[in-house]
Amino acid sequence: MLPKLKYDLFEFLTTLPNRCRYLMSFHPYNHDGSVNDYSATVQYLRRVLLNPPPNVEFITVSHKSRWVTEATQEQWRQQWTGLPITVHCNASLNPWTGRIQEDGISKFDGCPYGDFGHMFFGVTGNAVACCLDLEEEIVFGNVLTDTPRAIFERLTDFYADQRARKVQHAVCHDCFGLPKASKELLQLGAR
């Protein structure tokens, strides 16, 4: 049985005056080798896509790498056949932000999502900083318990700091070209 959302995210998105993109990033494995189970997420999103909000474009992305096979990506594509969602494969982005090394990936000189055109959610419903925050280091709330507006406001504040280059989290260091730092050191520096 799927958990019931306390607040409907898609209802909230329809209240926004602009067109939105709902991008779901598919990461079958974590850096420690554990496997993510997307079955409940897929079931829920398939129901939403039967009657999608008019101002929301749906996209899902997998990441092509030596860790994710073509067969795995094809299984993911098949989940969305016939539904109004774009399925994309990104071959130049390392979804592990350096926790697992990968050759031939894009580098950034700052937050690639600093324009704040994005809202990200982990498989547990946590609102996280970006799709590269696989370990959910930066959590702004949870769609099962928190209001979308509260999550939106926390995300807005976070991205304002990113645009000002106030980098406080280890997961963000790779995109800013900063040396890796432990969470403990970053917490000390933020005080």
C-alpha cells in the first residue's frame, strides 16, 4: 500500500503561474552498492500521468555509466511507454558527485541548478538539493509530511546561497571545484 501524501505536490504545482518541469532522476545504485527500489514511485507517477497537470512537463533521466548497463536503462524506459513523459539518458554527468569516480564527465563552475528552476525528491519523499545528492545530505522537508510551500521556501533560500557561492555542504564541493571536505569541517565553517 502506498503512503498517502499529506499535501499533493502536483496540486501545488498547478497553482504556480509558470510552466514547470518535473524531472525524476533514476539512480539504481548508491555509492555503497545498495539498490534503490522505485516500484512505489513508478506506480504513483504512472497514476499522475494518466491525468497530468496542464502546466507540468514530465521528464525522467537515467545516467549512463559503467555502473548502469544499457539493459537497466532499457528496463527503465519501458516503465513509461505510452505516457506523457520524456525519457532521457545523461552520459556526461556523474550522479555520485565524486563518491564513485567516473571518467569523461562534465565539470561545473558553480551550482548547475543555481537558477532555481528545479525541485528534487529522493525515493523516500525527501526534498533534496539536487539529483546529485543521492545520499540525501541536504533535506528541506518531505512530501509526505511537509507543505509544498515550506519546502519551496527552504529550497529558494538554499539556492540563493548557492548563487552567492556560500557553499556549506560536501556534496556541493565538486560542482564548485572546491576540495572535498568532511561534513564536520563544513559544519564548523558554517558557524
